[in-house]
Amino acid sequence: MFDSVLGILSLFLFALFVVLACFSYFKPLLRSFVIAAGLLWTALTITHVSSDYFTGNGIDEAAIYHMWYGFEGAGFLEYIKLMLSAGIALLLLVLTLLWVTGRISKTKQGRHKVLVPCVLLLGSVILNPAVHDIKELLSVQWSQSEQSDFYRYYQSPVITPLGTKKKNIVFIYAESLERTYLDEALFPGLLEGIKSLEAKSTYFTDIKQLRGTGWTIGGITASQCGIPLITPSHVNSMSGLEGFLSGTTCFGDVMSSMGYQLNFVGGANLNFGGKGKFFKTHGFDHVEGRTELKDKLKVGGYLSWWGLYDDVILKYAYERFEELSRQNAPFGLFTLTLDTHHPKGHPSRRCKGLKYQDGENAILNSVKCSDFLISEFIEKIEGSEFAKDTVVVLVSDHLAMRNTAFDQLKKGNRRDLFMILDFENPEAKAINAMGSTLDVSATVLPFMGYEGAIGLGRNLLSSDPVLTQDVHSKLKSWDADILKFWKFPSVQGDTQIDWEAKTILLGGQQIKLPALLEIKPNLTTVARFQFNRSLYHKTFSDDIDDIPPESYFALFESCENIAKIQPTAPEGEYCVLSGPNKTEAKVAKMDLSTTYSARDFRQLLGMEL
């Protein structure tokens, strides 16, 4: 925050306000306003600084996604100093506000003595970088077009075989391992292994990071489905739905339909970001993460904050590669590294003694280690008897977030890493066409023996650069279209609520309870959840306030929690609060098992029959 003009100016105005407030007397009503505005500035500042610490980009889609979705599986203990610092800063700022506004002057005050501090405080809030970030995020919603041209660009995948020979694929998502690390002017000799692999690969130099793709599951979604990861902004956890973007067809779906056995192996918790649910929704047969592999691989306490180390995962991935290759059936093996996770990384044991230059920069040591392990893994595949039947893809999951080399990274032309190795044609081929992770799968297909567009993605070896530019510029106007891929159910037939199983069966789709349903006039729904909600996330009461005036809502929750919203809630275990808005809402006690017909459900909401 404090390395931007807005941040410095906002901090300066707030500091000046504090100084002048020490010499001012605020009457009770004005004091309340000043304290409220001061607390708002404090909350905005801490939120921005904390988000920027993680993302290096302030409050962006990555921060919002994990705020809403939940942080299960995240290595929070790695950030314990940040959390403690934020807590101490919050306490000190609150005490400062109470002290400076509580001083009483025994002499008569001129208006300017209270007006000037108030103007300074208001200015510090308006100029706070968090306000700018939130405005940018909201502008996406304002830019939605009534006549969307989304389907002029989006193509549901139709894959065509190019010949008789079909190849297997090994796909490596390299955590935060962006192409900028290959810049010899900034990081001389850092990625020596990957540099040597590049000399026998088709590699891409202009892979930009677009909105909705800047964190792990966002990058995975973009590369597999050809769309950015857009979630309902008011939803806390998409785990309440049966599927993850089940309305779209992705790379895994089409390759599964072509007879490929698809596997994902990763060291992190599959619940973090919804990775496990994504792969299971989209054609993957075997999905293994930290929980599934910890005991299987007998790693004991050899774990980082984020999961299994890369030397363990890549060793297991190679064993799976050999096992799958011997089955003489087409397969895809996907893996995700972890050791280069911000802020400092976690080098594997096999990298003991390996460091970059003087070894003072922790993340660069981890990057050096990752370069060694990844290049070794790929070279083992190249040296195997199965190499000519295999295509290897190495791609960043996203650009690096704030880490101990972030200031150096910002000096470079930041792009995602993307290279394809076909061991039957081991020659260097640089592709300078502009693209993004949306284009990854469509570009990889021809190397496997197929062709076709996937979502908004196109083959970068033959795509129209004007089309790519159009997609990049229009992306933020297509949120409403992309949200439809979550495939929220419509109110049709019977709606069954089962509190023992904690589920609703609505329109043939199962939804977890507790849940808040927005029901639109055409009886389509949007589901909102509160799973993994922390103190700072929206409550169901907040979500109800966000529901558009033309829609209705039904909140299925414990009677105790509904009573916090509607005090007239009856005593009991489970209740439903429903209506067009809070003022006109009605609350009713529910049995453990309840079934509504479509007519009953509309009547419950207060809709016209």
C-alpha cells in the first residue's frame, strides 16, 4: 500500500488528522462520526495491506475468491507474524482514535479546528487504495452488457482427431513459477534446467495473466476450461453445490470422452480452493492430494505448511507415469508443485545445499530447487522408453504473488511460463503470439493428435491475434454469462429438504444446508452458502440485503441463527425464513424432512400463483 501514490497520500492525510485532532474538541455526535470514519480507514487499510501481502496486487479477484470460498487447507501458520501484526495495528489505531477524539478543550473552538481534521480524515478514506481496488472490482459488474456477445467467442469444445497416432500427456502446474524468472538480466542462471528444456520445446513468450486467473484454481480453470474463474460475489463457499462449474465442458471432459484415463496428483489439501471438486467434476478418474497421499507415501512429519514437498510428489508422479504408460491405454497425468509458494517457499530435502547465488533470498532458493526437481522429472520422462508416446506441458498456475523477490519481479516483463515438449520433435520454437492461460488446452491438443477450441481459448500456433485481443478486452463484460456455468437449479417439480442429511434436492440438483436461495422471477436460482465463514465474511443477513428487489429469497438455517435476523422465529431446531425482503419475510419451523411442490414453494416465498 505504502509504495503507491494513493497509499502514501492517504497515510499522510490520516497522520495529519491525528496530529490536528489532538488540539480539537469533538462534540458527541461529531465524535461518533470521526470514530466511525477512522475505523473505516483502519479496516480498509488493514484489508488492503493484508491482501497485498498475499497477492502483491492489493484486493483483487484472488483475494475475493478465497474470502468467499474459504481457506480450508491453507498454510496460515506461515503468516502468523502478519496476523499478529494486523491485530496489534488494529488495537493501536482504535486506541489512538479513542484518545484523540476524547480530549476535551476548556477554551472555545473555532469551526476550522474541527472542520480541518474531519476533511483530512474524509480525504484519507476516499484516497485509501482499498477504495480504488473495490471500485475496480465493482466496475466489472457495471460493465455488463444487456446484449452480450459472449457466444460469438465462446465455443463449447468439439475435438477432431488429426491422425491415427494419439499421445499421452503429462501436465505440470508450477506454483508461481512465472516466465520472468528466466530473465537473465534479473535472475542470471536461476532456471538453468528449465532453460535447457526450453531449447528443445515449443515455448510461448507472451502469456498474459487475465482477471479471474491469478490464483491456483483460477489458473487451473482457465487452462482447462478456457474461461476465467468467476464466482457469485456474495457466495462464501461453492462447496455447497454438487459440481464445480458443471455447466461447462473442459479439457478433462473431452479427453475422458476420447478414452483417456485422467489423474491428478498434488501435495496440497484438495479442499483448498475447490481443486478436488473441480477435477472430479470434469472427467478425472483418480484425484489425490495431501489427505490421500500422506499415509500412502508414509511421509510422516515431512510436510510444509502447504502440504507434501515436491521431491515426494514428483517421485510419486513419475512412478504413476511408468505405471500408466505400461497399461497401453491413453492417459493424462496432471500434477501441481508447491515448494515455490509465497512468501518464502519451502525447498525440499533433496535440495539441501542447493542455493541461488549467496542464498540470502529464500524464495529464489526455492525457485532454484524447483527448477532442479522439475527439470529432473521431465528429463526422466524424456529418457524413458515411453518418451515418444508422451507430451509434457509445463505451465505456471499464475504469476507469483508477493514474495521475497517481488521487487525484482516487478522490474521485468511479467508473463506466465508455458512450454510444450514433444520428444519426437525436440527443437526450440519460440511463439511470440499474445495469449493467456485460457489458450493452454486448445494449444496443447494438436501435440496430442487432436484439434479444437476450448471455451474462449484458441490454438496460439494458428489463432487470429485480433480475436485474442477482443477476448482480453471484452472479458470483464461477460461475468453474467460465465456465472451461468455454475448451473444453479430452477424451481421445478418437488423440492425436498432433508435436515438429517443436511441437503436440499431442488430441480434435480443436491445443495448442502444451510443455504440461502435467491429465486428470480423466472424461478431460476442463485445459491449462497456460509461454509468455512470467518468473522470477516458476509453473514446470511448481509447476503439477503444484496438480493435484487425483483427476486425472492428462502433461508434454510437453524431457528437459533434465524432468530438473529428475525426475532419472531419460533423455538425449534430448523426454520425457513422467506419472502421478497426482510421486512415482508415470514419464518416457519421445519420438520426434519419436508417436501414442497413447486406451487407450495412459490406460496412459501409469497410469489403470485
